[in-house]
Amino acid sequence: QLQASGGGLVQAGDSLRLSCAASGRAFRNRAMGWFRQAPGKEREFVATIDWSGKKYADSVKGRFTISRDNSKNTVYLQMDSLKPEDTAVYYCATRGTPVWGFGSPPDSWGQGTQVTVSS
């Protein structure tokens, strides 16, 4: 089970940090990721973190940072220099494997947390 939090309403240029707490065993062996869905658009990849490292969508590279604390079974998404186009519901997700294979869908989704960036 995944529980995301940290969303809110901010202005362009502000920062937010999302958190996602995971239950279950072997968290450190699970690839974790963040996705988002803007109104009227499909859900899209944002970032993943796994044994092979970190990956980011081009649209967030250099502004967002994904990290994890295995002692707390939590993955984070630090979002800096937010833009109005970052407005979306953000979802954390997991694969039951140590590495998130390219294009592989998540095995499990958390509930979303709304991020709204005003201009």
C-alpha cells in the first residue's frame, strides 16, 4: 500500500516536496516512481528510482529530484522551480522488482495528491 502526501497550491517558482510511504516488506528491493496526470491528459511518467539509479522525464529534469529513505519506507519527490504546467495529480507507484524496466507499468499505485501551480 502506498500513501502519498505533500501536495498543495503554490505559485510559479515555488517548491514542494511530495512524500510516499510504503507498507510491506523489502521496500529497499522495490523500484519506486512518480507519475502525474493533468486535467484532460493521460497519466505520464515523472521519475523513477531503483537499483540502476534515477530517471527523469525531460520536462522535469534539473528541477525535480527523486530520493528514498529505505529506513522509513518512503520515497520523495522534491519539486523546485515549479511551473503552471506542473499542475497535476501526482501518483507514486512501485514495481515489485529492484529495477524498473523501460516502459514497464507499475504493479501498484498510491492515491494521488494534487499539486496546483498558479502563475
